[in-house]
Amino acid sequence: MEPTFNWHQEAAKQWDERAEFWNQRSQTMWDEGSRKTIIPFLKNHLPPGNSVADLGCGDGYGSYKLYKEGYEVTGVDLSKDMIERAVKRLQTEGLAFTQGDLTKLPFASESFDGIMAVNSLEWIEVPHQGLEEMKRILRPGGKLCIGILGPTAMPRINSYRRVYGEKVICNTMMPWELAKLAEETGWKYTEGQGVYKRGVDENQIAHLDEDLKQSLTFMWIFIFEKQN
């Protein structure tokens, strides 16, 4: 009998194994790399002073950056190793961390004003469940800043083996797929922003429509609003 495959247990195991590697890179990504524009983008839609859940927080450096900007932040990650690193290194008053599954978050309904979820929805077996749970913990009118890998992102290789029928733990959604899913789940799309690889001149693509811009992205960042 074939052993039962548990997507989320396998995801937790793999991210525990990657914790050291991720810890070595996360500060650079947030300070000067692919994630440097995300928090400024969120600030345009949710002013400091609000409470934010950072879902899929990894080692917590992005949560720390949010906290330093004046938000009250709770970071959540499936990986026990990641959370232990975040607690030991960064936890303080106004910045907390807890281990949790994005489809079963350990919070009461309508607990937060905002959510940041960067490259985390892809690691959920059924992304629709993650969006529903995010909506549950947000207050009416709350903002969701969510980033997913674009078509040019090499980390999408994590899901490639699915073409052989193998079990994989990464849903490589296209940005348009997430937009459609969010629309059908009851979110209001507010604004989007691309993160591009070197070699893409943003001035040259400024005239393109959003679909074409998304096709060139390493990551696309959305702002969605929870409808009342």
C-alpha cells in the first residue's frame, strides 16, 4: 500500500531543512533584493499603527522590517525551525511569532487590519483555503498584500516534477490565476506591482497592459481588500 502523502507536513519538513540557507539570504532580499519594494507598497494602502499578520514569515526579518515601520506585527510560519530563529533573534513587544498552518490560523476572526503574505500561498495544497482563512482573520476593509512568483522566477522549478506525476509541494500559479481566484473568493483588487529580473527596463514596459507586465515578472505583488 502506497504511504499517505501529507502536503503540509512535507512542506514543513522541507522548510525546516532550508532554514539555515534562508536565514543567510533573507535580510539581503528585504533590504536590497527582490522584496525591497513590498513594504513601501503596503504602506501606500495601510498606514503604520495598524496590526499586520505576516503569513509565511520565514525567519522573521520581513516581520521585523514591518515592525520598524510602526506596525504591530505577528509572524506565522509552518516551519518550527524558522519560528524558533525568529523568536530567539527578533521577538519583542509589538513583534511576536507563532508556528501555524495558513489554512488553520491560530487567531480569532477579524483579528488584524492587514496581512502580508509573500511567496507563501504557493506552498498551500489548496490555495483557495488559504485565501478564505486570510479573509476570516481580517477585519472588514482590511488589506491583503500578497506576492506570488511570476513566470520568470527560477524557484518555480520546485513544482516542475508534477509533469511526471510526482507529488510536489508548490503550486505555481500565474498572477492572473490568483487574481481570478481572489475575485471569486470575494476580494476587491486594489493595485498590483511587478518585481523584475535584471535586464528588464521598467521604462520600456511602462506602456504595456497589466497582463503583459505580469508575463515578464519575477514576482507580482497584489493589494486586495476584504469586502464588508
